[in-house]
Amino acid sequence: MRTTLGLLILLFLLDCSSPKRQDPIREINKEIVSGNFTRAAALIDSLVQEGQLNEPQQRTLLFTQDSLHRVKLDFNKTKDEIIDWIEKNRLFTPSDSLMDSWERSKTLEFRIIDGEKRYFRNAAPNIFRVDASARELTKILAPGSDTPRDSLLINAFNHKTESEIKGKYLLPKKTMRARYTLMVNADVVPDGEILKAWLPFPRKDVSRQTDVKLLATSPSDYILSDDKTAHTSLYMEQKAVGGKPTVFWIDFGFTSRGEWFDLSEIEAAPYDKSSIVFQTYTAEQKPHIRFSENIRNLTDSVTRNARTPVEILQAVYRYIAAGFPWASALEYSTIANIPEYVVENRKGDCGQVTLLMMTMLRYKGIPARWQSGWMTHPGEVNLHDWAEVYFEGTGWIPVDISFGRGGAVPIQPGQEFFMSGIDSYRLYINSGFSGEFYPGKKYPRSETVDFQRGEVESGQWNLYFDRWKYKMELIYQ
């Protein structure tokens, strides 16, 4: 199996542990690499129960054990279930040789877990999203990606207005009201235990998002992070009641306004390499932004004919848009290095290709930063990630590489609108990734990179996504 984040942390624990403790930790690692998850989990239980670990070491081991649970949830399909999905949805039965070829090309993702081959939960539809030859076997269109209806963008682009910044155009505003609900399943913690929840809330420090209002909450007591961290959240606590789900909800309003930069009108000045912006947003940010030899060689090849920052952005954007189709993704917390994963597997969802793009641009000395939240298009409300790129003399411009992978759009920039633009159907939650929370979270996060669904923990441990549900409801005003 590919290395998980939990395994990487466990290897770090091995480096800093005493010689006496290294043997069982090495054995745990060996079992994980071999796919023997049940055995590895039992060994972790045994080592923790010995009581010889300090708190950081114990938490590292428990998170490693938790990571095995996460991988098992992601890889929960059998071969028969994959074939059954294809037969029902694609109207043909794949041969064993065809299945083998999909596995060899990594089109069909699997892991060996406790001696059994298990496939990614969305492996079957992903085959037809990423493999053109597979699509040729059926007349049915590929499963949808995350790109919204073209008509929304066409109408907005035709009503854009100029701004005070050369090359920058504003799109019509959209005002929305939201109810966000997070419901913890009944009896996942004992009756009377306190549950702590962090719910996503719109940022007030993004110029494209205004009129942010908190309208109501349940329970009534809360702490608003107020943009103190990269992840804006509303924190609440509530006692669990036996036999009943624990429900948290918030009502809020906001206005979003898209913008588009005409790159033909932008002449980026030389960067001030001593500035905080340049030094912060051209740096590595491990584990997911690393200038590995593989990334350096790829980026140098892709940008070999690019001379200016704008040309470098264009080269990187077009390369990713053309070569990495959208696919339903593994949970980010189970991937050791997301950009390397995208390159190896030749596919990725919105956040995965965004991190690849950011890594390539930062390596070339172009500041790039993460931005994410929700796409709020009518009928297509979902989690979504994108980025911002900084040009000296112009400022930060939005770049949505994932939306840039759709078909041709009948407006002047076509699908490359998203190379330097963003629509007005957005909810901005995050100005960075893998940040802290306010108030701080004691236990490891369910989502170690992004924050859109929320986070929950008890006094004992984090509650992963299989322990609770979430729902976003929007009213357009």
C-alpha cells in the first residue's frame, strides 16, 4: 500500500523513541506496510497499555491507529461490487484482464488490507472520469465533475464592470443566507459527555465576501474565531443525551462577488523578494508543498518556454488542466504528499490539483496561497478549493484550476476564465491549509488539510466523519 500520513508520523516517533521501544514500533510499521491493519492496531493497543510512552508519543500512536481506520473506510469495496456498479451503470461486464489493466495503470485504486484486496469507495465511477479508453466502451457520459453550469458564468461575465485596478473586472454580487447543520450520531459517546464542535463560518477578511452576519445558533453559547486563524469557525459545546443525536446549527448571511483579471492587461513588476508576502508564499510548507526532485524536474520542463510570471502561471495551469482529470478523492489525511500523489496517479479533485499548482508556482518563485470553502451554485452546492496567485503591482488574483478543467465556455476567455477569475457563487472559509483552530483543538483533526465540513471531538478523542453528518442549506436573496 502507499504510505499513509499516519505511517509517516509513526516513523518520526521511531526516530525519537528509546532503543528499547524501537523494536515494537518497527514491527508496527512492518505490519502497516504489509497491509496487516488488524495486527498493527492490536500492537498499538498493547504498546499504549504498557504505560511507558509520554503523551506526544501515545497520541502519535493513536493517530496512526486512527489512520488505519480512515484508510479502511475509504477502501471498502470488493471486486464484485466494482463489477456490479459497472454492469448497472455502464451496461457491460469488464473482463479480468481489463480489471488488471486498470489496476496496473492506477486507474482502479486498491489496497491489500488484512489479506484482502479492497477498492476505493468511488473507484468504479473514477474509472470513467479519468480513462478515455474506458469511456469508449460505453455511450454513457462520464460521471460529473465539480464544474458548475456554464450559463451562470456567461451571464455574469456579460455584466462585468471595470474596477480601479488595471485589468481587474468585477462580476455582479450574489447574496445568500445559509443554515449549516452538524449532527453527531446517537450514542457515539456516553450519555452526559461534552461534545465540542467547530462549524465553518464565512471569513470577513476576504474582499470578495462582504455583509457577513451571524443570525442564530444552537446552542446559543459560542466562540467565533473571527479570522484569527486560517480556518474561520464557530465553536460550540453540548452534552450528549443517550439514544439521541447531538445537533449543532448556525444561520448566517453573506454576499459574494466574483472578479476576473484580463492577463493581457497585466504587466507584473519584479518581485520584492524581501517582502513577507514573497518569503511566506514561495516557501515550502510540509508535508504537502515540497520542492522534491520530481516536482522540480516536472515544473522546469512545463515552464521551459515561460519567461514572465504570467507566462509561468499560464504554462502550469494549462499543463494541469489538460493532464489531470477530476476524480473523487481519498481523504486528504491518508495521503502523505498530495502533489506527488496527483503526479503519480494522473488525477485529482479540486484541492489536490490546487496543491500541485501551488507547489509548482512556489518553486518558480511565484507567491501562491490556498483559499477554500464552498461552491454555492444553485443545485450544485459542494465543498470546493482554489488558490490565489500574487503578481507584483496587481495583487492577489483568484485561480481555480479545478473549474478550468471543464469544457469550452462561450465567453471571451473560455474555460481559462478561471486562470485569473472566480465566480460570485462562493463561500470563503479558509485562507490557508493545515492551520490551527480557535479555540484550539486538542485531538487530531478529521481533515488535516482543509476545513469545510466541521470538526468534532469529545473529552476522549476526535470524532471522525463516520460518527456524524453535515448539511448546508442555502437561500438566494
